[in-house]
Amino acid sequence: MNPQDAKKLLADSEVLFTVEEVNAATSRVAKEMSRDYADQNPLILSVMGGAVVFTGQLLPQLDFPLDFDIVQVSRYGDKTVGTQLHWRVAPRDNIVGRNVIILDDILDEGITLAAIVDLVKRNGAKTVACAVFCVKDYGEEINNKKPLKAEYVGISVPNRFVFGYGMDVSGAWRNLPAIYAVKGK
């Protein structure tokens, strides 16, 4: 997306969650995780690139020792509809026997995150928990059919195309500190 189109898209979008609401949600997740992992040394596995902002804001607020690594898998690329999984960085052997916390930007349909969880479990993790900045709300009937639920959730977003705080729209605007939605989508 060229800069002019990106700026027009942002101008035609609306703020769903302000910077203050986003920061408060991240701090709440950090407190919940710090409570639950106070006496542990888990491996934090961040899903790049969407979780980069959430991870960067969350880690300094965690009050326990941890190890850190990344995975990178995508279903979207520069599209707005998910397709097949593309692994760029798969989980390594440092997960064997570990308590693993997977950080991701959004739990949408849950297919990508479920695949990551499955691979981490098959590769020998002792336990696996998920912390996502947001969960897309499709309504109770569809939400109950998602292949997993996250143990830690910052916010719930409506069934719209959202971006900001690590989530992009056609490759743009991951760097926004608030959550936006494209009008009409």
C-alpha cells in the first residue's frame, strides 16, 4: 500500500479502542500473568510480526523470570482473508519440558493459534497457555466453535477488520498505538 492510500484508509477509519484503553488492557494481562507465573520461569513464545507491539509493551510489565523466543506463521500475508499456513520460523527444541506462553495479537478464527499450540505440544512443552491482545467476537454460536480459547485476553473486538497495535491492514499501520476499524468492514 502506498503512503497516500494508507493515510486515506486511516482517515476513513474509526478508533475502537484508545491508547489509554489499549495500555490498560495490556497492563491487566501483565498483572494476571504475573500472578499466575510468579514462581516459574516460562518460555514466552511471541508470534511475529503481529504480536511485536503487544510483546514489546507486555514484557517489561511481567514480574517473573522468563525466557523468550519467537515463531512466525501467517495465513493472511497482505490479504484480509486467511488462506493456508505459511511457517517462516517454527518452534525450536527449547520448548521441551517447558511451560510455554504463546503471545499473539488477535484470536480471530483461531486456526493459526491452534496450529501453533498443537505444534508446541507435539514438540514436548510441559504446559501451553495463550495470551492474546484481542479476541474477535463473532457472536456466541461461532465463538464457541473456535478451536481454542486464550487464557489471557486484553480486549474483545467486534467482527470488523481491525488494525493497529501490531495488526496491519494491507501491510500498513502496525505501528498505531490504538485499535482502529475500517469503516464499513
